Amino acid sequence: MPLYKTIHFSRSVGTTTQILVWKVTESYAELLEQVVLNDSNRLRLDGMKSEMHQRAFLSVRKLLHETGHTDLDLYYDEFGKPHLHGENHISITHSHNFSAIIISDETVGIDIELQRDKILRIADKFCDSEFQFFDKDSEEYIRKLTVIWGAKEAIFKIRNEKGISFKDHIKVNSFELESKQTIAELHFNNSIKYFNIHFEEIEDFTLVYAFEN
């Protein structure tokens, strides 16, 4: 399938951010024919046991191509965080048959998650203060939990620091789904960092991206 969605975003004059989403319908062989991989990422691909993960990995390279980049422009640091050679900030995510990237002049993180009942069983492992503004009987409960998980995942991708706890260190402020945005805080290593969170729903998935202030 071609590119599913592109979002262009500018928080202030002189900054640009683009988010690209791919819905993976192609076979592994079809995707592999259409991308170029550097040696290390070819080894990573070959080492993946799940074809779904392989197809997601390759779809991310298709997204890079859409922005005028290739896998040769992409590298990972010692902590596994992706970077573009000499360019903007990048963050990558995939879940089931969707993948997405965000490229920005600003420090950003992105996450996409399937909305599912499983999150109810693990909510107390990543939520704390957030329970204050939840109605657990609401039909929005799973959808809101998915936003919170995605926000914390996106923030973790930005900071990428060992020891950060989703439950103990990251707080997401109250929000309504219709607002499609909120604020979050990271309390870690004797400092507080603030993040603007934006989110939207795509089919049965929740896409979340975060900007560090």
C-alpha cells in the first residue's frame, strides 16, 4: 500500500516536523525489492524471527524513502536510538500492520499502539497519578490508557535514560480524547522536563508524538 498518511506540523516559526504513517499490506518479498539496506541493518533484518517484524522494519525504510532518505542515512547510537547523518531528529515506531516515523528540527519521540483489552491488565504498572482523572467504566478507558502508554513510550524514546520508570517518573496530565493533546512531565535525576503530547486515532490504533520543551 502507498503511504497511508502524512502530517506536517510546526510548533513555531522556523521549525518543521513531518510524521509519516505506512499501513503494511505488502509481502516481505515486495518490500525487500523496494529498499536499500546498509550491512548492519541487513544483518538485523535476517536475524528477525517474525515476518511481521521484518515487514515493519522494511516499511520504515519505505517511509525514509518518502522523505528523500535511505537506510544508508540512518544509524543507531550505542543506546539503540536512531539518528540521521547530519540531519534532524528522528524517531521510529511500528505495531502490527502500521509503522510511522517522525522527523523534526526539534527533539521528538513517536509511538503507535493497537488499542486492546490487554492494556487493562498492565495499567497499574505504568499509571499512577493518571488514575485520578479516569472513569474506569467509561468506553473511553482503553483508548485513554493507550494514549498514556504511547506518551510515556515517546518520552522514553526522547530521553533514552536507563532507570526511567513509566509509573514513577513520567506523569501525563488530564486530557480529553477530542483535544488530541496534553502535557506530560518527567521527574528524573533531580530535574523536571516538560513535554507537549499530541495524539490521534488511526483505525484501531493510537498514534502519539511528543516534543521536549
